[in-house]
Amino acid sequence: MISRKLKGLLPLVMCSVVSVTPVMAQNTTSLKHTLVLDNLENPWDMAFLDDGTMFYTEKCKGLSVLMPSGETKALLGIGGSTGYASTADDLFCEGQAGMMGVAIDPGFAENRRIYVYSTSNMSNPHTNRLMRMVVSDDFSSVSDRTDIVDDVPYKMKASDHPFGGPGAHNGGRVRFNPGGRVPLPDNWGHP
């Protein structure tokens, strides 16, 4: 037996379901897309300058930049990568770990800084690091690497958890908050 209150709500619920259905069933064939890059290996993150310049990471390869002209420049490779202006041999890819997040400093026009988050074997146990770098004026290289945060945990050993190999459940993005500061979790000790 349905109570009076529920009977009164039933037409509203039915009306809601009926009115949502057409929205969910809309024809999406009019959507269009443009292929910007292809043949990437595990692309992870991207960050844009106002002119369309796009910095991007590939988890097991490194950091590159796509210029508005369509030219791609390979800036910083992880250990074992080839074809990059430079490589950082301490950076590596394993499981879900590797070169991940990238962000452009809000003051990039003046300081040329970008921030990259990647897995490193510089310490034991291995860690994830947030690094700051300076991009050359011609976007052909990065320099002045400064490891800002160097102790984000990395899973070194396999476990019986699903996808439990080394580097499992690893990830990281870098973003600036509206005030222009890198948002870090409280336990990272930022001011």
C-alpha cells in the first residue's frame, strides 16, 4: 500500500525521469574533434600558455612542448629516453609511476618557470618529486632543476593487492590555486 505522501510524489518522480530521458538520449553526432598529436605513449598531463603553446608529459618518456606552429620539441627525458634535449637519469617509469604532472608558473612571461611531478630513484626508498625548471627562450631546453618536494611516497615492492606491483597506485598532477601558489597537501610542509 502506498501512502498518500508517496502517491503525491509519484507523478513528480515520473515527470523527472521522463524529462531527463530526452537529454540523456540526445544525438551527439554533431560533436567534432581535432587531432592535435598522435603516436604518444601514455600521455599524462598538459598545460597551456595563452598563445596555445602546450607543455605535455608522457609517463615513460618525458616532457615535451608543442608550439603553435605545430613543431614539437622534446625537452626533458626520463632515464633511458632518447631524442630529448636532456635526460634526468634519476627519473624513471615503472607500473603507474613516471613523469606525470606539469604546470606553468603564473609568472612564466617573466621567470620562464614550469613545474613537473615525476618519480625518482635519487633516494632509497624511491620517491615522487615536484621539480621546478626554467624553459629556454626558444623553448628548446629546460635548466636549473630545483627539487621543491622530494619525499612523496612511492611503492617500492609488490603486494597482493590488485595491480600491486612496484609503482602501483602512483600519480600526481600539479596545479596552481587562484592566488598563484602551487597547491600542496598540508603534510608537505609548505608555508
